Amino acid sequence: MDYLYKLTVEIDDDKVLRLQRHDLGAVYQTVRDTFAGCNFQEQSQDDRELIFTIGEGKDSFSEVGIVANSLYDSWLGPYLKRMEWYDASDDSKEDVLREIGDFDEEYGYYPTTEETVSLTDEARKEIACEKKQGKEIADQAVREKKQDGKVTVLCPKCKNAPKVILNGNRTIVKCSCGYILDAEIYL
């Protein structure tokens, strides 16, 4: 292999177009510029999956962290559908979005300046719709767990079944990607 690390990025084109807050071409160009600024080489064949590689160097590992967190915490973070990191030195692969989400869940998350800016009405509707869908999935997961002892409903983002913990009058529903937020339901 001609690289030490490879990152693949997939943008949620439908969300970008639906929210109409940013130009789709500008989203892709920003991703490309971010990687180029950190010494990555683009290997993409098309815009469906952006592929970037970096060779072995004293700062290669740091460059991966800088790029991944810069994109995740920027204005285009909500448009990231998938980001995977391949390490050729040990042939491993990590789901970067899940790893950052797990870190934020464990240690806390602090919003960036961009996130404190007021949202458009369309963006508010999109967020409300996602919260409603997450609540509906959480409710269905609880019903399935109580009725069948297992959860079959899947998160639309990560395609995994949310974890349901029944503890007396308290029910906790968690999804590994964070789409279905930790929800406490008092029954």
C-alpha cells in the first residue's frame, strides 16, 4: 500500500439539499480543502465516497485527528453521513463518527461557535423531525424489549438496534451513534 492512513468520507447529499443552508459543491470543496491542508492526497473516483490518504510521517497520526475533529466540529459536521479511518500498519478500520460520539457521550460535548448561530426555519423543522423520529424509535424499542425480550427496530443512521435498559420505573434507550440520544422515560 502507498499509504499509512486512509480516511473515507460520505456526505449526506439529501440533507444538504433539503436544508438549503449550504451549497452542495461548497460542502465537498470544504472537505477537500481540509484534507489538503493536512497533507492528505485525494484518491476519490467520484463524489459518492471521498477517499484521502497520507503516508508515514512524524505528524501523520496527528493529521488524522486534526482533520476528523475539524470536520466533525465544523458547520458541515451535521452533513457527515460516514467517516472511516483505515490504518495500514495493523490493517484496522474505525468508524470515526461513532468514536467521536462515544467520546462526547463519556466526557461531554461543548458546542462550537457555529452551532450557537441561529438556525433557519427549515433547519429547525429538520431537527424537530429527527428528534421526533428518535423518540418514536425509542418508544418502539421499549415496546419490543418488554413484549419480546429483544429489540429489532434499527437506527436509521447507524443501522444498529438501540440498547434498552429496563430498571424499575426508569427506562434508558441508547444508540451507539448518538442519533437516538440517551433517553430516560418514566413509566
